[in-house]
Amino acid sequence: MTGIHLLLDGNNCAYRANCVTELYTKDGRRSSAIHGVLNITHSTIEKVSQLLDMPVKEVIYGWDYGHAPRRKEVFPEYKANRKKDESDEDVEERKEWMTEFIEQANQLHQNLPYFGVKSYKKKDWEGDDILYAFKVAIEQRYPEDTIVIVSTDEDFHQLVNGNTCLFSPVKEVMYTPDNYEELMGIPQECFLTYKILNGDGSDGIPGIKGIGPKTSKNLVNQYGNIDMILSHKADLMKSKVTSRIFTQEGLEILDRNNKLINLADYVVLDEVHDDIEGVLDEEPYVDTKKVKDFLMSYQLTSILAKYKQWIETFREATYNYNEE
């Protein structure tokens, strides 16, 4: 049976959920991310299945476990969190918030398998690298199936190709190879070049000064990829802004950003190959007792109140997996 393999960006989903609500248990444990991730997973299984008119047969979460050393070596400021005007008090509040967040993320990683949801993390690996590894492995195992990555992180746009789509759970938009250019205003194969030029503010990666989203889109629409842009030096040197591409600093930024953002060329799949295959071999199932125990331990009464109907969405996905 063909179907959908749902790959969810754990930290991205949990972080957003943790920002939206302020939920705590009676004994003071924060539960915002846990409550949000469970509901995001539930609703996304249903929405994606409806949008693509096919069943979800596998659900996998990939989590950050520290920052990739290779990225820190290339750019020590990568994902540096402290802002210049941030007070010591602000830093302490953020540390407390992150401690609570990490505890919830760990609890989700440990307990999601009871919901029939696979979950994986590896020290020094980030979620986008892990989901890329799953994408490659699933394509090899199930070439006829569809892969849907779930995240608001723009880095995943580079993976929209073949049978792989990207679903934004905030916009509720599905980016596919067929609709990508219409939705984004650039060809999908040019996204990586667009991102390298523009940088990634969310990860603290600057682009070339003066070249923002609009200029980056114009460049890739007119010239294509990095090599094609560099081959039109004579034309681009006429502009003060685009001439910055060809300075020593500009060329170094292009090389650096490519190493930081490009997944296909810089993720060493051999390091996780056996782990990924092992996760794909796992037989998912819903453990009702442990699910209820987990929900009760975090006092998630809004889910428990509709549990019988709510859990069927997870059961159905495991049934679809086992019927393949």
C-alpha cells in the first residue's frame, strides 16, 4: 500500500508550541510543548492525509541534540543566541525557559513511541540533518511513496523534489514540486542559491550585505544558481549592491553559507545509516496504558476528555504501516 511518510521537525514544532501557551502541572512542570506537539501531530496526520488524499502510514520525529560541530567550525557564531542588548536577567529567564523546554522535548522523545510515533535523535546532530537522512533512506526503501516534511524552517525547502513535499503547520500550506514556483516566486531548484545569498537570520547566518530577499529572488530568477550568477560578473559589477558578491568577503560568505545550509552536499549519511535503518525497521503500535499514564502525568485533561476518538488517528497510522 502506497502512502505518506510524515517527517516532523521536533524542535521546530515543540518550540512553537512552547511559545503559544503557558501550561503547567499542579506540581509546577511546564507542559506547553508536550500538549502542543501531541495536538500538532494529531491534526497534521489528518490534514496532510486530506490534502494529498492518501493515508499516512508512518510518523517520525527528528530532534536536535546539540549543534553540528561541522557548522560551528565553519562559523563559530552559528546559532549564537545572546543579543547585544540582552541583560543578565533576560539571559537567566531564557535559560530557565530553555531548561523547561529541553525537559519537555526529552519527555516527548521518550514517550512518542507509545503513540505509534517513531522518534530519533543523535548527539551533535540537528533535526534538519536527521530528517534529510530519513528522506534519503525512505526514498530508497519506498520509491513509490510520498514523503511530507513538517516544519516552518525554510531550510527544508531545498528538499522539495521528486515525491517529497513540505507542509507548514502554521500556514497550512503544502509545498510540492508542482506548485512550488507559484507559491514561492522562484524555481525550487534555485531555493538553495536564494538562501545562500540571503542568509538565515533565525540561525544567525548573515547573507551578503544589501542583498535581501527581494534582490536574491531577482538574481535567481534572472540567472539561476550560484555558478550562473558568478558567470555574469560583468553585468552584476555594474550595480553597487550586486558587485559585493564578487568581493573577497562576498565570495567567502557564499562558500560559508553553502557549507552551513546545503544538506545534500554536507550531511554525512554514513554516520547515521544503521540507526536510520533501525528506526525504519521498528513496528509502530499504540500502547494505550502508557499513553494514558503519560497524558495523566502531565494532566492533559483536554486530550483525555476526547481520548477514545482522539487516539484513533494514531492507531489508523499504525494500521496503515502494518498493512503495507
